[in-house]
Amino acid sequence: MPDSWTSWLGGVDLHLELPPGRGRRAALEDALRQAIRDGRLAAGERLPSSRALAAQLGVARGTVVEAYAQLAAEGYLRSRAGAATEVARGPALRTPGVAAPIPPHIVADFRLGRPDLSMFPRVEWLRALRRAFQVTPHTDLGPLDPRGSLRLRTVLPQYLGRARGVLMRRHYRQRRDALLANLARHAPAMPVHGVAAGLHAVVSLPEAVTEAEVLAAAEKRHIVLSGLAPFRHSESQGAQGLVLGYGTPSESEFPVALEHLGKLLRAF
């Protein structure tokens, strides 16, 4: 049976891989189970009716009913009378007996080279993608120039430079100004440099303070920082400092991140 695309409630498009050579029900169970494990089907996501999914996949309705029943028994799906089948909340997705490591909670993330990913226009992107697919010729869906569509490569930079560039500059300029004000208030003895070079600022540490001390203290407070050491041309001891990437925290996290940063630097 060939791979199949399905589309259902909420406008979710999902690619279910149903490889040949296996029973249809087993293949469908595996495909849905893997989609839940991968996070492509999130907890609470509603699935289509057995009749609708069977029609889309070209299988018997009973095949879908049995697959849903099996995954519900395993804890992956939840089915209620009169309601749509949905992905269960908190199914056992990992192998029993294998404990997943718990990552430390980061209260302030000032890593370099990362923009505010929460600003990505998900809704607008999906809407534009759907519109594009409706008018894209079938021939354009096959192997083309590995660099991408020439038309898109021509139009996109023009649009980004004209529209998004202005918004992004204003957004990050406000962040930069908030960071500088925070440093002036909490760490007036630490000069700031390099703010015009990108989405980061270089903070010079006092002579009696080392990068290692500040980074160790930051780690204990679950604050992610970078020192100047990785950027030196030689291993010889140089000026001690920090490189703060102020584009990483989301808009809602940024004020809290500044507060934690200020408390950390005040201690030195």
C-alpha cells in the first residue's frame, strides 16, 4: 500500500507512511503510534472518524476501527462515545524501565546567534503554504534546483529587506536598549562594547573577576552565558568578559531573563 497523506480536523496535515509488505491494520497502527511518539500528533489532537480516514487511505473502515481500538488499549488514543477519537494526554512513549534525563530549567538564556524563535509567524506561514500549494503546478513538486526556486530566491530577499527588516530592527533595538539599561543599573562597573555588531553585547569584567567564576555562578542559577575565551586567537590569558546574545529569549521571557542577569552580575 503506498504512502498516504491525510488531512483532518484543525487543518492538520499528516504524512502517514504505510509501507508495503505488512498487514494494513498493523501498518496503520505503527504509523499512528510513531506520529504520536514523534510529536507530529500532539496530546489532545483529534483524529478523523474511522469512516473518513478509511476513505482517505483507501482501506476498509473496520481496519481503522481495529487500529484505533488497539492504540486506545495501549494508552496512545482516547475514545469516547459520541466524541472524536483523540490523542491521549501523557501516553507512555518511552521504553519501560528507561528513565529520561530531566533537563535543568533555564531561567535566562543568552546564547549567541539565536533570534527570538517565538516570533516565527506560524499561522501566516501555514496560510501562505496552503495558498501556494493550491496554485503550484505538479511539475514544480519534483526534483528542481537544489538551491530552491529561482523565483522565490528573487522575491523573498526583496520582501524581507523591505518589510520584515524594519520590524526586526525595531524589535531588537528595543531589546538592546533594555539590556544596556539593565547593565547600567546592576553592573555599572562593567563596560559594554560591540552592541553595533549584531544581536549581542560584550561585557568587560572587573580585573578581580574571571570568566570562569561568573560562568560557574551562572550555571548554578540556571543562566546560560558565553565567555570571551572561545573567541580568542590564542590560548594566552586575555581580557575577561562575557558575550550576551539578547535575541534568544522569547518576548515574554526577556524581562525575567534580564532580572536574573542583573542579580547575577550584582554579586560581582
